[in-house]
Amino acid sequence: MNDQNKKLLIIILIVSILALSGSCVKAVGVIGTITVGGAPSGIAFDSGFNELFVTDIATNNVAVISLNNNTSVANITLQDIPSNIVYDYGANELFVTNTHSGTITVISDKNNTILTTLSVGEGPMGEVYDPARGEVFVVNAYNGVVSVISDNSNTVVASINVEVSDFGGVAYDSAKNEVFVASGNSVSIISDIDNSVISNVSVGIGPAGLAYDPAKGEIFVDNFNSNSVSIISDTTNTVIATVPVEYSPSGIVFDPNVNDFFVTNTGSNSVSVISDSNNTVIGTLAVGQMPGGIVYNQGAGEIFVVNGNDGTISLISDTSGTFTTPSPSVPEFSVSSWTLTTMAAMAGAFLIAITAKSHVLKPKKSVGRISEQYREIKTPN
């Protein structure tokens, strides 16, 4: 083979490799926006009816959105500050944390009616469903108690004393039958067998959202004030990696279709996408203002992001679209135009209790420590 043919062969190989590499690039992007209005906070996906349930802390309602046509099909009026919501597919029920009143509202997804309202601890925020036990674990941020609710009787069957963070982040590890709770600047691990705290793992500052990766046996933890995500191995209960993200990460969800984590960055109006194969950020998506709550629809390969400050939900596809760079100009909080009236909480998690002046709410308890979290939000200049 002469030199000219060798050069031609090398060029062909290089072009083939580049074409193959290009075909492996993930197609992820924002493909739509759903307007819900108000101040949406928590979000849950009901796979049985293909519906989204979205809590609104400005109106104290839960909007039910059909994904068949992306329209609202019902509104359910609840108690003060419905911050978070979780779907219990074993009982076909939704559990809503009413942060202000210290209660949980149980909703039937068959007719979108309230079945019962339960008293739990003070300031219920984050919650997670444990399908192995048929229980819902509720994090009460004000008094450091995790309430355990049986979905068989819809009653509180246990109360676990544990230091919790202001955000109330929580996740369930189905392989170990353990519940991971954001606790101060650490994560507390609870066994669902006897409801005892078995370990504490130090993470970053201000742990907020948590999500479980069953493929790797790992828990990913948003660190709101460290602008990072800590990765905990459930084999050793130690942090094995820390991934820097953008400003004030709050919500997080795992997408088993592509083995990626989607992280809402409240201070950057963006979503970071982390690959669990190498624990690196593979892209960033621009979304609405102050994203928080986030949920995954496995049937459609879609992620829904609640944007608390503009009353919208961003729809992300894990199979189509392209990564986008968020605007470097992110509006700061303006006390003159908005009133910070309650607390911040993770819905999935996450709550940003900011309402328009026409919807001023009066909290029962001091929210000074919560307000401090928001003074720590760092945004680009």
C-alpha cells in the first residue's frame, strides 16, 4: 500500500470514528412547557392514570394534569402550604404534606377526592414511599421527627427522632430496605425493619434533595449551599464522590432509562444532568425561574420540573433535544416585588414559598432559619 492510500485509509478511519462518536451523544432537551400558575412546589407522577399532581403553595390547591393532553382536569383544595406530594402506587393514593398545619392529606387518584387528613409532626416537608412495607416516611423539619404512615390504615404507626435539615430531603433504598434522610450537614440512614437510625454520613452544606440509583446502589444528595452533589455508596455508607453543579441544587431524580440524574439548580434556573457511569455533569438545560420539584415518567422517558417563581412546569425528554446553556443573567430576589412568607422545602422534592403580594401568607412558626437558606442562594453576576 502506497503512502497516498495509507493517508486515505487513515482519513476514512478518523471520519468513521467521529461519526460513531457523534451517534453516541445523548439527545436530551426541554421539549415543552406547561403553565399552571400560582406558586407550584411539589410534583408527583401517577402512572396508573398518566397524570401529574402539582401542589400550589399560593392557592393551597393540588392541580391534577392529564398528560394525554397536558391540561388540568381537577383542582383539590387542601390546608395551609401543601409543599410536597408523593404517589403510593400500592394503594393508588397521593400523600400531601401540609407544612403550615402539620398534617398529611391523603387523596384517592380514582376520583381525586380527599380520603383523610392525618396529624403528624411540626412542619412536614419531604416524604417518600416504601413499597416493601406499604408505608410513607414523612420528614417533619420543625421538630426533628420522621413520621411513618401505613397506607393500609392511613394512620401514623411510628415516630423516629432524628435531626433533619430545613429542606426535609428523603429517599428510599429498595435494595437495602433503608430510608436516607437529609440531616444537618449529613444524611441519617433509617432501617425500615425496626425504624431505627443505623448510621450517619457527612455530606456537603445544606443537603436538600436525595435520589436512589438502584443500578449502582448509590444515593445522590444535593448540597444546596455547597453547589454540589454527594454520592453515597449503600454498601459502605460512605461518600465516594462529590460532583460540582450550578447554584443551589435542590431537587433531584434518577432516570433509569439513560442512567442519569437530573438536578434542579434553583439559583441558576437550570437542570444539571449527571451520568452515573462516571459521576460527571454531561450537560446543562435552561428551564424556568427557580426550579425545584422534579419527577420522572418512565413510560414516556420524560422529566417534569416545577418552576416555582413563574408558575410553569418544564418538560424534558431523555431521548430528544439538545443541551442548552442557561442565561448568565439570573434575576435576584427583589423584596420590593415579592414577599418571602414561609419556608423553603424539598419536594422530590422542593418548596419555594414565595408568593405574590396579593397572596401573603402568615406562618404559624418562625421561619428565620429557612429564610437564611435563601440568603445563601448564589447567583451569577
